[in-house]
Amino acid sequence: MTLTSEKKQAIFEKYGKGKMDSGATEAQIALFTERINHLTLHLKENQKDFATEKALVSLVGKRRRLLDYLKNKDILKYRELIKELGIRK
């Protein structure tokens, strides 16, 4: 199951400035988190799916870089987002 456009729009509306605001850092982090959670569940069932494992590692790295950027830009938004999404460093 992939993310539907309605689900993406809901994420962008909640964390961005509007339904079509896919450029906001917080919205991108939330979208990556949703995809990471989905791939993690997939890998629990399919341990030998190495292509998915590589994609997961790549997504985690992208999310980490965005989180570092947000932390340097605005520490309060960073802390709020970490708490809301349930991400821990």
C-alpha cells in the first residue's frame, strides 16, 4: 500500500501551510516518517527484501538531514515536531 494523494494532502495540510505545500520542511519530515513506518512494517514481514531495506536506509538519512536543518533553523519547531511524530534521536 502506497500513500494516496488524499493522505499526502492531509499530511501537507497538517504540517505545511496548505494542502499543496509540499515544500515545507515539517511536511517533508512528516511524509518521510509515514513512508518509513510503512517500510518498517513491510520489512518485519519480509526480512529478505534487501531493495526495500536499502530504500528505508536512504529515507532515514534524508529525514535525518532535514531534521538537522530544522534544528539549526528553529529549535522550537524541531522539538515540537519530534514530540508530535514520536521520533527520537
